[in-house]
Amino acid sequence: MKKIKILLIAVFIGIISCDNALETVPTDFIAPEFYYNNENELNNALNGVYSVLRYVYSENLNIHFDVADEEYGQVGASNLMSNYNLNSTEKRVTATWKALYRGIEFANKLLENIDKANLNEDALNEIVGQAKFLRVYYYFILVSNWGDVPLKIKSTVSVSDTRYERTPSAEVFDFIIKEMEEAEQLVKPISDYNYAGRVTKSAVQGILARVYLYRAGFPENDPKGFENSLKWSQKIIASGLHSLNNDYSQVFINLIQDKYDLQESIWEVEFYYEGATDIYNNGSRLGVINGIPQTITALGYSASQLRPHGALFYKYEPTDSRRDWCIAPYSFQGNNANNPKVNWTSTQIFQRFIGKYRREYELTASKQNNYLPTNFPLLRYADVLLMAAEAENEINGPTSLAHEYLNQVRTRAKASLFTDANLITDKDSFRKILQDERSRELCFEGVRRMDLRRWGILISTMKENNDFISSNAPDATTKNNGMRPGLNIQEKHLYFPIPLQEISLDPLLTQNPGY
């Protein structure tokens, strides 16, 4: 299978890392006027835009930033992200902000210089479409996590170009949607590829459905958001290009083993890793931080810094095949994969570990402790079906169509179906079931905290989760670790702080309330 080996190419196109993320004035580089001259150089520059995905999804956005009611950290009160103990100097927040704006700058440079190359129209449009989409995908991450953010759509030429006020989030969303809809007309269908690491029509349509769902919720509350989300998700459904893999666990085994299933896994972050001697650090941390702990490198080391909440386990029916894949029903004897697996007892619920990304399935011959080649699923077809079900319910109530989309996901999971006497009869009940279903299906895939936030229930859910832990956790350590995020969370945590370093370098930037 094809695996894209993405390398940073900042040195080629006049972009280097600077103190201010909006300031990218180079001191040693190949100037833009000497680059972007042919298709190879354009594709190298495009790979640079893609490379930011690898950085922000190695562990930040999809692991540390997503702690909510599905998982909690075991590493003590000093872990700022997982314990909602944030301040404006938190390193992961600062690094992610910088990386996203670096990706935007890469895209700006590419789009401004793309006409220099003598390419046919189709090839040119394909590159333009991907670059436009990635630029606003990075803005989507920014506006979702930080609120109002500087909207910078031209590359930096001089230091005077590095001072920006925060743009209202509604304007940023307008720009995101405009650019994504333009990109959808330019990129190729997914059927033109045999791997999932490129932006395709299906990927753009699915992310547009997600963008509109976010805009329908907090804080935008756009009444047309659900209609547009349904429109774009139904485009994917009607295309006939996608379907659910019959086996839920196989979706993640495929990701671990670098096997592509374009029917189910629509868009992935490509990670590349050849083993312990690989000179490139292009690996992910899936299964290292959030896996089943064991200490032997050759068998797939995992530190297991995060554990699943007991409340997540109880959301599943006993027959639901997703439960014992997402939450491992066993541990390794002696914390050592060389020893037999030992199954947890029926009462050992809070002791279990996250099992979604299991390093024991890796095919890499020469492993190392910290990185692996497992791709991260940015968009799956199951998510598209659940988005369509949610939007349909919000527009028309729990119609037969909303039930159909929901039941497709539950059928694959071998969960009971909402049919006949079990039909859901009111919108509020369907909404609650859908919210739990998204957790059952998409847990540990980097969307839960933002789902709870857009529904306006992040803080209340975390408090309710604390009540459950307090009443059911078996020991004081589990209670302390599991309850700490819910005890710390405040209204200010609906957004991340603007990095203090950025504010100190740009006098036009203002801080989010509470930080």
C-alpha cells in the first residue's frame, strides 16, 4: 500500500520557525521566485502543507486535547491538558497554535505562486483545491478551539505583516465554508486513489458536514447549519463510494497495519515510520500514550498515560462488539506482552485500558518505544452516517431516515436496533441517544470534547461524570485521577488560551476571558 513520506520543506520556500507564529520572515532560504516552477516543486510544497497534520495529530489534538468524559489522565495534577489546569504558557497549546499558522503560511505561499508553473488545468486545479482545503481546515481547528483568531490569507513579506487582530469567529467560518466549497469542485473523487492520505471530494464533503454541525451549535447557533450538514453528508451517502466495514475492529487493525479501506476510512493522517533506525520522526503516538501497558519494545511498548472512564464502559450493551475493542478486556500479565493476556473480571471496570490502537498488531519489524506508523482516522463513514442522523433529527425529528442512518452503525456493532416497538418517538430522546452513540462509535478519535462543547453540555457532562466516578470508582486513586478534570473545568475552558508568547509579540492580539 502507498504511504506518503511527508517531509517539511520550509527551507525550500522561505518559511522557517520564528518566535511569532504569524511572523515567518526567513533569513536563509530559497526565495519563492526561484521555486514553484514545475509540478514536482508544487507537489513538494503541497506536502509541506500536509505535514502539519502529522504534527498536530501525532498526540495533541487527538489525544491530550480531547480529554472529556471518555478518558482521564493517570500522570497527576501536573498534566495541564488532561486535567483542565491550563494557562497561557502551556507548551502543547502554544506549539499547536504555531504549527497551524505555519501550515496556513505554507498554503498561502503555494497559492500565491502556483501560476508560475506550466501545468495543465486539471493538475493545477487539483493542487489548488487541496491547498485551499487544508488552509481552511487549519482555520477550522483554530476557530473551534480558540474562538476569534487572526484570519491571515496572504503570506508574510515583511515584519510589518505580522500584526493581526482577532477576526470574529462568524467571519472565519464564512471563509472556511467558502473555500471548502470551492475546493470540493477542484479535488478528485476518492475512487482515483488507493490510499486515504489525500484530500478528496468525499473528505471535503464530510468535513463540510462537520463544519456545519459545529456552526449549528455553540457558539454560532446557525439555524441553517443542520440543513447544510445534512446536505453534505447525504452527498457522500448517495455517492455509493462508501460503506461500513463488516468488522469494527478491522477498521483499526487496518490503520495499524497500513492497509487502506476507502469505503470506511475516508481521510487519514499519514504517519511513516521504518523502525528504530528511521532517521525521520514521522511516527504517531497512538497506542503509546493511550494503549494497553507493557514494557517490551519489540512487542509494542505502551506507557498508558490515559485510561477509559468506567462510565464509557456502561454505555455499551454487552453484545456491542465495539466495547471490548475500544476498552480492552484484558491486560498483559506482569505488564509484559511476552506473558499471557489476563482477562479482567466482570467487576473490574475502572481498571481497564484503552484498546482501540493495539500495538500487538503492528507489522513493523524494528519497533521503538515512542513512535509507530499507525495512521489516524480524521473521517470515517460511520461518522458521516451519525452526522446525517443528527442533522435529520434536528430538522425533522426522529424520522425513519434518521433511524436508518443510526441503525446502520448499530447493526455493524451488533447492538440492538431502534425498530418497531423500540422506535424513538421524540427529538430530545433521539438527540440523547445520538450523543451517546457518537461516544460508543468514535471514542478516542479526537472529536468528543468538541462534540460536547458544540452541544453546550461540556461542563455539565464533566460534572455528571464526576458524580458517577465518586459513586462507583473502587479506590481513592482512581477517584482522584478521574474526577480532577471535572473538578477543575470552568467556563473559560470552552476555549484554549491564546499563547502568551503570541500576545507578547503582537500587540493587537487579546486574550480569551479567564486566562
